[in-house]
Amino acid sequence: MLLSLSLVVCAQTKRNTQSKTKTTSVSQTERKVLGKHMLALQWISWEDFGSCTITKDNKGILHCKGEQRSKENGDYLKIDGTIMIVNAKHLKFSGTISCLVSYLNNGKVYKRNGTFNFKARGQRKYWRLQEMERSNDVCVDYVDIFF
């Protein structure tokens, strides 16, 4: 009787610990994701970053909005949508990513709407857009959100 009671208590303690660990890791990842981040598109600049802010509303939805603007001309990157955390190295973004680079796409805005993956690979300190190839062009956009 005493042995079976000990096993039940031990199993219950293990379940509670596992549950707390999952909650803690999600909140640690969420803390890493929430806030202001540097934002970059390689065509605009690797030195003069823009920024995006990821916030959480009262329904628990994460929103991401930001931009990078060229200091030399009217080129820009804009991002606006929601974020779902897959894990610390993978974010799913749903919304709009638009950019204007004067010497690409005949100087017209290139706009993407939909759901996109941002992943941090290896030791990188940023999440990079994985769907980087443009559908109407041969160029590749490196859209990065830094930790």
C-alpha cells in the first residue's frame, strides 16, 4: 500500500514538473520574441537598420509591425501582421511584407500577402524570411528580424 502511494505521488510530481517546464519554456521564448527588434532588408542597408515591434494583445495574439527606410532614397521595407511562435528558432508570420527598391521590380512596390516562415538557423542572431525568392523576379530578399 505504501509503495503504490509513493508511486502515485512520484508520478504526479513528475507531471507537475513537466507541465511547469513547458509553460516556462514557452514564456521564455515569448519574452525573447516580444518587444522591439532591428529589421533589415539587404537591398536597403546592413548598417542602418529599421525596427519592428512585436506586441501581445489581450486575446493573446502577437502582432508585428515595422519598417526600414533608406537614408539615401525612397526605398523601404514594411512588415505588418501577426506572429505565431512555433519554437524559439521558428516564427510563422501572417500578414503583408512590402518593399520598394528603386532598381528592382521596375521601381514598383513588391508586396507579399500570406503566411511566411522566419527561422534562425545555427548560431544566427536573427530570424530570416524563408520564402525569400520573389515570384515575379530572379532576385532574393533577405528579410531579417534580429533577436
